[in-house]
Amino acid sequence: MNKQLGQIITAVISEITEKAVFAQKNGQTYQVTSEVEKQVGEEVSGLAYLDQNDRLSLATDIPIAEDRYDWAEVVNVQRDLGVFVDIGLPNKDIVVSRDHLPDIRQLWPKVGDRLYVTLEVDEAGRLWGRMATQDIFQQKAHKGSKTQHNNDIKGHVFELRQSGSYIITSDFYLAYIPTEEREQEPRLGQLVTGRVIGLREDGILYASLKPRAHEVLDDDAQMIYEVIKRSDNHKIPYHDKSDPEAIRAFFGISKGAFKRAVGRLMKQDLVEQDETGTRATQLD
């Protein structure tokens, strides 16, 4: 086994041709796959690896290496092997083994999803992608704060559990999505959008993938709710006993449509109603 594979090595330029640059280290000759302005005899550092044709290669633009993590996009999926990710190596995609993917095939990453990975080398010198664990993310992540409550949040799923899913945002906040706060289980590597609903003692955010109550309202309910929000004291002088013509003149809808819309708002606990009118409950 070539113990240099998967390592950052320093080799000496041994040959320069019109098509390629070669460098040697401990009797091994590597083709330099990145553009370098070097002369024969000068040193060059890079990641040693075997390309897709099993040729010894050296990449000076080092995207990911052992113990160095970064995002990698899924470019291919093979049921019998795992998923291939692009870590920026010329002529080489890296496999994340099916052994480290969910048992349920539908939860595997799809092409275009992203995984946060590092490299590992097996006994045969082959490179594999290894996904970061929650411990790795916690070392890098910021602690959340209560001021983020109800903020929109977007991140990639990096861990699946029976009780919920963990995501990491682009600005490196960790969030946990309980099973009851999603309509369906997201797949590993999927980019999801939700909102912050709480904060754990360890600084991890609680998040929900379900829409806010007002985001699932129909047009009439949304229109009435917007009117209420803009009204003095967040209240309108209309209720289920109001004159139908007064409702139609003000809202442009029938009394029946008004009652159905207000009923939806009340079901979402967004408004309450009495004989004086209808008022918002969550805006005081």
C-alpha cells in the first residue's frame, strides 16, 4: 500500500512536458493535476490520490483531506456502493459508502444534495468520504440565541434519528427538527427550510419545517387577517352577527365566506371574536 495516498505530501518536480507535470516522492511518480508554475527540481505540495484511471495524481488545490472537512455535492448514486461526491479533485469523485447511509433507501442523498465530509484511506489505499458527526459540527458551530426565535432557517440535513433530524445552516448554526415538526422525514444531505421555534440548553436551535399558521390560510382568511393586523388595536368591528351587506361592502365577499375565513383564523388561534368584533390574539 502507498501510505502517501490521501495525505498532503511535498514532492519534487521531476519532469515537465507539453501536456503534464510530474513530481516524485519516495520513488513514487505523481502527475500534478493542478496548474503550477514550477521548474524541474522545485518542490510542490498537494494531496496524493489515485484518479479514476488508477493513476497516481497530486492536486495542489486541496479541497478536502484527512481531518479536513468541507461541503461536497452529490454527483451520482449507486445502490450497491453508495453516493459519489465531488470534492474538487480533477478526474476523481469520492464515494461515501452505503454502510454509512440510512437503511431506508428513500432517505439516501440525491444528486445535488450536499454532505460535509472528510477523506479516509482504506488498507488498499482507496479514498472514501466520511461524513462529519454531530461532535464535529458542535466544535465548529455557533451557539444559538433566543433572539433567533421565529426566524427563517435553512440548512442541510446531516443526521437522521428516530426522534428527529439535525441540520447545519450555511452560517453554522445547529438545529434539531423533532418528528412532530415536519410533514415527512427529510433525506440525508437535503436542503430544508423552516423556522426557529426554541433553543436547547446546549445552544442547538429547535426548528420546525411546518408553515406558520398564517402561511396555510386561504386567500379570504389571509386578506381578513391582513386587515385586522393593520387596524387600530388589531381589531375590526365585524363578527358572525354583522349585516351581510356591510361585510360585502367592506371585504367584497359574502357573509358565508367571511364566517368560513374567520373560522379558519380562529382554528389557528390567530383571532378571537365576540359581539363587538374580531381581534387578533397574537399581535398585542
